[in-house]
Amino acid sequence: MIRQQLAALLVAAALLPAFAPVAVAENNTISSFRVIASPFTSDDVSTRHAAGIRLTMARGAIVTLTIDQPGGAVVRRLASGDQLAAGNYSWAWAGADDGGALMPDGDYVAHLVVQNGLGSDSRTRSLRKGMPPIYPANPGAITILINPGHGGINTGAATKKVTEKFLNLDIGLRLQRLLVAAGVNVVMTRTTDVHIPDPEFDVNGDGVIGPTKPGGDDWDGLAYRIDMGNEARADLHIFNHNNGAGCRCRRGTMTFTGLQRSWTPEGTAFATYVQAQQINQLDTFRSDTYYPIDWGVRNGRAFYTLSPYSLTVPTPPLEPRPALQPTVLTESLYVSDPIERGLLMQPIAREAIAIGMYLGIRDYLATRDYGIRYSVVDAPATVPVNGAADYQLQVTNTGNQTSSGWKLQLHSVPAVPFYDGSEAIGDLMGSVAIPDGLAPGQTTTLTVHAVAPPASGGWLVKGDVFIGGAERPYLSQRGVVALQVPLTTEP
């Protein structure tokens, strides 16, 4: 019997391949591994850190976690062969090396290695210590309007005791801190929970004061916010919101801009950068229950803030002074969706959204061709009709093109309340060449010998830069807000 069993085994062995590999289970110990840049997690400088690192493991393992330079050199050891059980873990890197010396701002890598009975697995995630500079050639020449949506009686989307107006304000203030730290000038439409304007008045001149649509901002409030950016001659206007819908199934991220404006190409580029960077930041929160949905850049024709010049009443609403610079309206997450609402309730997620906006602003300003900051050194207030009107102006190049064949021109338009929002170029009063070779960030002072308008009355003198070309030859047509100086002519 034994001989028969042995013979059967030998036959079976002969039928097997010469080598049979042993199956090894896939090491799926790491459920998630993410890095969240967080330069402003607290107002207390001592508790700020460069990055928060989150790890979820499905089973126990020996864990090694280091912060490396891109070339591979280890900067900081956060875990050195630590035996950890299944669960959630977090680390904070304060931006220093193992010896406690602060590392320079720049790009780094979080390097994770886990080992257990299933073998080893490793992951890497890029991170940045500190925020990249904004327009390093001359950040102080840049002005950004941050416009946190809603406020006061206008709550925005609200559900489960979470109200949009507070989220918008928190994100706007976080973005303000980032930009100010970069040396950029910031104009905030609101810094507290207040209705704009307070007290209310007829800002847009339609004869109606206060809300004209239930549950939303009134035209006067929106016009007032636009005026703040235009009067500051802001380079960019970011109107930050979060979303809401009747269906809890609706979620995702989108950015709107004006597609009926002379600055539409610039607005589209700005919106594209902001949208992409928000998605990048939100992707760091990817988990079994959340992943970002990218709804892309959309036409904001329904939004008053993105609409063009209009003197029609009541539809579309009277808009005598539309936004004169590239403007975007963000809808970062849905307050009505329980998962995205949960994210919005986390300060670190609101910080990430603000970082995405910051990086979008950085990307746009690093790539736009043209920008100008005007400053009046000397200008007449009153001159005779057809009289000499000399203007001394300071011009700073805030774009990325070096001047070549540019001209600083002055044009006149009839005076209107507040300022001219029509984007009309006006009648030429005088012109002077901007010296070729004015590099990005550089400033020059020029005198324009102008001739006053031929009729007596009130005027607005608009300073603009002429670059030539068949399309959009003036920088005001590319979202660079023109200078406007009042002038009175007498007989």
C-alpha cells in the first residue's frame, strides 16, 4: 500500500512545473498617506508648522518617516522604526532639521516606509516649507481685493448650524494673512460679520436701496464691493464663496469669471489657476469617503460681480461701474453636502482652500504679460479750456514683459459720479514714451504735457498705457485699471 502511495506521489510530482512560485499577499497596510501644508495653523508663531502629515494603517507595522530634500538627503526623522498598531497617526514638521536648525523655505519630500509580515511598502509626498513668493520683482506694487461673500443679514448657504458667511470670512482672512506675509497690499471688503454697505445707500443709482432678491446680496452691496477694488486699482479681485444646493448629493469645486469682458482672456487664465490649485489642495484630503470633484472654470454671466457695464434697468440690473480688473468668484465646497461640510468645519481644510487661492494668484501674476501701478506725483485741479495741463506720474511695471514701444497716454471723459466704469478710452490729451527697457518691478517718473478739453466743466483724466496692436491696444482693455484724476476746466 505504501509503495502504491509513493508511486502516485512521484507521478504527481513529475506533472508539476520545475518551479512553482510561492504566492505573496500584497502589502496593503497603508490606507492613506497625505501631507497638508499649513503655514498658518495658529496666530501663535511658536505653534506654527510647515506641514501636517496624516497616516492611516489597516494593520500594524514598523514605521519610518523622514523629511528629505528633493535630492534624497534626510532633513528630519519623525519616526525611526517605530512599531505602530493599526489606526490613525499624525505628525507635524516645524520646518527644522534633526539638530533644531530652521531649514530654508522651499520644496521637500515626506518619505514613508512601512514593514511587517507582508513585506515593505513606501510612499512619498511632496511638500513645501513656506509659501512661494508673489511677484518677487516687486510684491509691494501688487494690490489684491479679497471679497468674502455674504455677511450680516445675508447668510449664504446654511445647514446643520454651519453658515456660509462665516466660512467665507475665515477663508478670506486666512488668504489675507498669506498675502500680507508675502509683502502684497490687500484690500478686504469686510473683516467682520457685517452687511455691506452699512449704512445702506443707493450705490448703483437705480433708485432702490437694499436687497432686491430674497436671501441674497443686494445690488448696492455688490456694487459697493466692486467699487472698493476699482478705487484701489486692484490687480485682481477674488470673490470667495462656498456653495449650497437643495440636493445633498451635489458637491464639487468650481470657479467663475466674466466671459463678456475685455479682460476675459486674463480672467479665464486667473480662474484656471485658482481652480487648479484649489483642487490640488483639496486632493490632500482624499480618503475612502472624499475625493475632490473638479467642475472647472465657468461662465459667471449670472453674477452681478462678473457682469459687464450696463445702464439697463431692471434686467440686467444697473451696473455703471463693473469690476475693471480680472475677477473670479470661487465656490470651493458645498455646505449642503455632509462630507464637504465636514471638511469646511476643519480649520486645516479652510487653510488649504486659502493656500489654493494664494497659489492661484501667484501663478497668474508670475505669468501675466502686462501690469502697471500708477501714482500721481503732481496734477492740476483746474485749468483754462484748451490750456496746458501737465501731469507728473509715477509708473511701475508690474507685469512680466519689459517695456518696448509703450506710451503713457492721458485721455479725458466727462465727469460722472464716483468714477468712470464704462471702459471708454476717451479723447487724447497728451502722450509720452515710456523708456524702453523698463523691467518687471521697476519704476519710472514721467511728465505728460497735456492739453485740457475744449469745453468748460468737470472731467476725469484717465491715465492708460498704449502698447499698440490690432486688438486691445490699451492695458485698461486687459484688466489693468486705468488711473482717473478729476479736472475742472474754466472758460
